[in-house]
Amino acid sequence: MRTAEKTRKPQLLKYFLSALLPVLLLCLFYFLTTKRDAINSVQEKFSLPALRFLGKTFSAIPVSILEIFIAAAVIAAIVYIFKFISALLSFRRAKTVTILRFLLILVIILAWIWNGYCWLWNAGYYADSFAEKAGLETVGISTDDLYNAAKFFCEQANALSYLVPRDDDGIFCGGFEYFAESYDTLYAPIDEEFPFLAGQTTMPKGVFFSKIMSYMGYTGLFFPFSGETYINTDQPAWDIPNTIAHEIAHQRGVHFEAEANFIGIAACIQSDELYYRYSGYMAGLIHLTNALYTADPERYWELRDSFSAHLEADWQDNNRYWQEKEGKLNEVADMVYDTFLQVNNQPSGLQSYGECVDLLVLWLNTSAYSPMEG
Ligand SMILES: [Zn+2]
């Protein structure tokens, strides 16, 4: 027993030293987050080029890297737990050494994964935001401006609701592959108005386990380790184009959810494709009317009563779909993502999604690209 402990001590030292580098890198990262210029440089000179490289590399592979990554992680975790238990049951090894060794390995793996997140992605949460770069910082909006924006979105969605394809039940229809075809031209107006966002867009990938994503409450996600965008293909079809646009915003380096929502909607409503425009107007309408419901319920109901039968059908279908998916998995996923956002410089967490209303109303009233002026 003593001999075994003696030979394992240098091994433990080796694990301690291996843990040192990722931990020091994390310390350096969090130190740099306190210096705006330094973290801006990290994002510009390292994170964005690395994400572009990863995106370009992995988009050439026609399978979902995210799902392979998750499957590999689950298998690795099972093997790890199995090895840990069998090592604990082995009488040839000291239990404290075994536990320490496995804990250190776990710390090393998690520290490297978190390093990947921090240096590739989280840096952007501390760098200059889209609103700062675009000069679209809001100081609040009036209820009249909110109502006018919501009314405009309602009128546009109503008009488009008669033009988009519908299934036998009268619900907006279309497949992910069809919507994804126009991904590369979608951001042309955005690149023109906000040239600092110009960059690479890769073909979005549909997720095989989209139903599980729905039960977790996710419509799409950007995976920094592959630099790609992934779309839930099971969600109501009207939201797929808007989700594609939202995830591209993340790929272009927009980190804050409210800002990605705004840019996604702005990209959609300027698209030449009817289904993108309808999707963008409907997504914007949900955000705007949610805010209006709190600010002025009477005018909210006035707008709700003016919905076309088609728009009302899509609205009800969307509510029905997401109500069916509510449950424990959704609550846990929300809690995990909310915590992730809060530890990454987004104190309002998931509620930050609602802040896109201010950006949208300000942009509609001030931008030369605003469709409301026309
Ligand atoms: Zn997002």
C-alpha cells in the first residue's frame, strides 16, 4: 500500500501541474475582462478570427458537429464514471489518491472547456456591445412610440400573412432547408448599415434532436467550438427564418441576446423573401406587443383585435406549440442559460431578450434604413 502511494505521488504532482496552465489562463481572462481595450483586442484579434476559422472548417462537414460533440461528451462521462467507480473498488490503490486523481482530471477537463468558452465566446460579453458600436444606445421609449411601432409591425404582418404559403390547417408552412437557402444574402442590408458586423456566414445546420431542443425551450443556438449556427427544425415554421437570422447575428460577433434579436428582426424585415419578412414582422410583433401589454393594455387589445385570421392562426399555433413543451426540462434549461448569461456580464439574464424592443423602436424612428419611413 505504501509503495503504491509513493509511486502515485509524482503522478498527482503531474496532474496538479497540468491543472495549473488552464487555471492561470482563466485568471488572465478574468483580469482582462476588467480592461475594456484589452478585451476588445482579444475579441477582435483572437475570438472572431478563431470563430471564423472554425466555422469555415466545420461547415465543410455536412453533419451536426454540436450533436457529435454532445454524444462524445456523454460517452466520455459514462466511461469516466465507470473507471472512477472501478478504481475506487480496487483494493490495490489508496482511495484518497484515487479520488484526488480523478477530481484533478475533472478539473483539468472542465477548466479547458471553460477556457474555450471564455476565449472564443465569453470575451464578447465584456467587449463593446453592438449598441455602443452602432450608436444606438437607448434612454427609454415613449408608450406612443411603442404603440406606433407595434401598429406598423401588425399592419405588415397582416398584409404578408395572406401571401406566405400555408398548409391545410391554414398555418404558415415551409421546411428548414428551403428557408436556409437564402442565408448568404440575408445580411446584405445589415452589412451596409453596420459595416463593423460584416463577416462570414456559414450555412445553418438543422438539429436532428430538434424536439428535445423544443422541450428545452431553444429555437436555435450558436456553438462557439464549431463556429456554426444550429436551428431547431421542429419549432413552428414561421419562426425558423427569424431564428436563422438571430443565430447569424451571434456568428457575426453580437453576443447580447436583445441585440441579436433586434439585428435578426432588422435583417428579416429587409429581406427580399416574403417568408423572412413575415417571420421578422411576427417576431418583432411578439416583442413589441408583450411590452405594450404592460405599458398600455387597452391599446394592446386594440391591436390584437386587428389581427388577420391568418396571423391569428399562426399566433395561436405558436402559443399552443410552446405551451405543450413547458415542463421540468424547460425550467432546468432556462435556469442553466439564465445563470450562464448572468455570470457572463448580462445581469438581466433571460429577461435581456425583452430589451430588443428599445433598440427596435429607436432604429425604426431614426434609421435611414427604417421601413417605417416608407
Ligand atoms: Zn441567441
